[in-house]
Amino acid sequence: MSAHSTGKRISVPDIRARKGGSPIVALTAYSAVTARLVDPHADLILVGDSLAMVEHGMESTLSATLDLMILHGRSVMRGSRRALVTIDLPFGSYEESREQAFRNAARVLGETGCTAIKLEGGAGMAETIAFLTSRGIPVMAHIGLTPQSVMTLGGFRTQGRQEDDWPAIEADAAAVAQAGAFAVVLEGMVAPLAEKITAALPIPTIGIGASARCDGQILVLEDMLGLSPRVPRFVRRFGDLGALAEKAITDYAQAVRDRAFPGEAEVYQLKK
């Protein structure tokens, strides 16, 4: 369990203060059920747009809508008590203008009760991040491999494999920090670059397929539990719930076929 358990929710200043301190534990959750499991152990819960793929079987995160994010965000808030809950702004809900971003971010916070939003993009999103944070909306940034830009990036490719690419990524990191983001996700990034960015930034970095030297780590819950059929190479599975669930379902189906369920009268007799 996190050493930061308290009787109230972890706040944005709490997360920001963890820079260079004890690692930030972060996981995704998409429902009240999974939020209840994650909440006692995580400092930050992300309602990620990955739910489009994990929960709804869509081909990419691009299919997530604002209404869908709000629906799952409400559920996670009902199932959590202490972790800081952050919700992704989905593709198409913030890129058009900073005003569009504010309008949709305010809707997410207002309709779910979450603490913060996350958006993808570096220097190109710095003006939007500054606009939101100056108006009271906490923002977690996301740079490196950004799934909403996978078409532009040409696939899910590790970023920073060529040192010539480092300056642009470092500039993205510096820009989002200067704009007011309270933390930044570094995804799919070579470890030396992630470590360099972590050392340079005044805000926490949260790695996913980046480096163990980041200020925290995040994984998709279903990936690390062994519930996802395909996972990125960097994911370490901490359980194999998929196999356990399959066995339980198989056993249930067989019990039904064997008529191995007592009726109400039989249960009453057993209790007597």
C-alpha cells in the first residue's frame, strides 16, 4: 500500500511534491469495480482513452468520445476514495482551440468530479495547457509515443531511438512543464532520454515503456493482470487473471450442464 494513505484524496500539490521522492504508483481503471481494487494502492488513477480498446473492443483510442470518457469517469469516481483521478481528453475534443479544450475539460471535471485531465502533445499544446491551468484546470501532459497521433507517427514506435530526435522531445517536455502541467507521462521512450528529461524537469515524470528512473510508473490494469490478449513488449504481467477467469467460466458452464445448482427449496433445507 502507498505510504501516502490519508483520509482524503491525494491532491495535485501532493503529486507535484513527489518529484524526486518516493515513486508515484499509477494505474488505469475504467469502472467502479476496478477502481475499488486499485484505489488503496495507487496514488493516481487514470481513466485513459485506452478504454476504447480494452473495454469496447475498438481498433484504437481514436474512437473514444467525450461522453464515453465521462461515463467511465463517473464510475471510477464512485469506486475510489483516495487516489487522484485523472481523465483523458479524447481525440478531437481539445486540438481545435484552447477554448474548445477548456469547454470540454470543464465539462469532464464538472460531470465526473475528477481532479484533473490529461492531454497528449508537447510544445504544440503548451499554449492550451497554459490556458487551462491559468483557469483552474489541472493538466497532466503526455509526450513521446502519443497513441492519438499514431497515424502521424507511423505506428507504435519507440521514440528517441536516434539521438538526433532527442532535442525536439526534450523541448516538448520543457514546454509542457513551463506551461503549468503538474506531471507528464513519458511513453514509449528510450531509457537514456527519459532519464535525461526526468533529471531536467521540475515536475514528476510518469513512465510507461520509458525508464525505471522516472518519478513514477503507470500501466494499463488489464495488461498487467494478464487480461489482455496482446500487450506491449515492455509490460510486465503481475498476474494471469485471464486464465483464472477462463477456468472459472468453464467450471460454471459444466456445472450448469450437470444440473449442479440447488434450487431455493434445497438451499433452505441445507441451511436448516
